[in-house]
Amino acid sequence: MLYEGRKRQIRRMLQALNNGVVRLHRIAFGPLAIGDLGEGETRELSASELSALRNAVGIDG
């Protein structure tokens, strides 16, 4: 299983197998999961998400 694609890694891997990528969908960004958000939708971060994000980038608070 691939957990992280850097730059165009996933596209290049599949191209090497003669399979093109039509569309990729991001399901998470760092400690934040996209969940049921639709394209273009936004929402407020919960306190635990904000804390996890701050922790991930090394900001105390």
C-alpha cells in the first residue's frame, strides 16, 4: 500500500506499468482527514484537529 505520493510519484509508477491516471483524490492532508467534504466545501477545524495540526508542524499551543 502506498501512503504518500511525492510530486508525481503515483502517476509515474502507473505510467511505468502502462496505466495512466485519470484522477487522484486526496483523502487526508497530514493529520486532517477530508471526510465527507465535497469539492469546494469548507468547515471549521475541531479543537482536536487544530491541536494535531499544530503538533505536526511543531507549534506549541
